[in-house]
Amino acid sequence: GQQLNQSPQSMFIQEGEDVSMNCTSSSIFNTWLWYKQDPGEGPVLLIALYKAGELTSNGRLTAQFGITRKDSFLNISASIPSDVGIYFCAGLPNAGNNRKLIWGLGTSLAVNP
Amino acid sequence: DSGVTQTPKHLITATGQRVTLRCSPRSGDLSVYWYQQSLDQGLQFLIQYYNGEERAKGNILERFSAQQFPDLHSELNLSSLELGDSALYFCASSVDPTNEKLFFGSGTQLSVL
């Protein structure tokens, strides 16, 4: 099935560093979502975006809905050890009556204290 | 705690067997989704139910089936299990079938030996 291109696949950073990850699609999406999955748990919704160009923050996390509507970005500022996990983007395509969320393969984040 | 309850948390079985995974959605949520997560495939959408009726189908094998009961809990039945069915199976729920904000359970880790 259709999937989003999420990059990078994994990141290993030092505590305090900023993190950037992105998600791209070949088609237009009208909703972008960012989830985080902690080890042994299910994904948890971090941020939802609904308009092209929209910039939304949730604490140290900031996500943007790309102007082209084909991409989205997630930034984490001043990373801390509890930011460790897998970050998934998900998008809702613009077309179709039975629209289903399309998921990226995730970005695995490791933070060195 | 997302409010979505999945049981069992772990399941170990043999090839050829049949298992049933159970999910109780968040209070008030009418739509239930089943996802399969394996290391190399990310989150794969299997099937969605809304108020007892099948709403959307994803990459669900014919050996797998699901249903949603009048009390809105859902069961995913996996039969003639193969080694490749070993994965984490997540249930998620949302208020209605068009609401893209999903709340995930903690998952059932299925190991087929």
C-alpha cells in the first residue's frame, strides 16, 4: 500500500541538541499527524495539522504542514532522554471517499545523556 | 493511559494455531482500528469498524478476521498462523470514522513459534 517517505530512518544525538525530521508524499494530503511511540507502548498523538503552512507547537515540539501539502516537518528543541522513541508521521490523502491514514515507517530517536 | 485496552499483552503460540486478540475502545469512541506492526513494515492498517459495521479494509490477510460487538469492543481473529505473523498488533479507536485522531492501545505482542 501507499506509504509516506519519512527521514531520517534513525538518529542518535546528544542531550540538548535540536532534532529535525520530515515526511514527504507524492500526492497531496489535507491532514498531517505526528505520533510518538515509546518502547512497549502504542503510538501517542503529538501534533495534528490541518492547513498548508500551519505551524503548531506542543511544548518543545514544533510541526509544520508544508506549503505544497506534500510534506510535513517535526522539530524537537533541546532534546532530553525521555524524547527517545519512534516518531511516526501519518497523513490523510485529499481524495477518495474512504480515506485512510497513510503512515511513514518512523524515525527512531536515541538521545545520549 | 490512552483509554484503549488490549488483551492479552503477550501471546505465544505455534504455527497452524488460531488466536483471538481483544480490544476495548475509549469510552465514547465508536470506531475501532486494527494495525499490525513489524520491524520492517512499520504500521500496517488491517481493518476498521464503526458502530459494529466494517468501515474500511487494509492489508488484512484472508486468514485474519475481525468484528465489533454491540458493546463496541472488537476482536481480531488470526488463524492458520505462520511464523511471519509474529508482530505487534495494535488496536486504536476514534470518536467517529472520519476522525483521524487515533488513540492506540498498548498492543498485543504475538510470537508464533
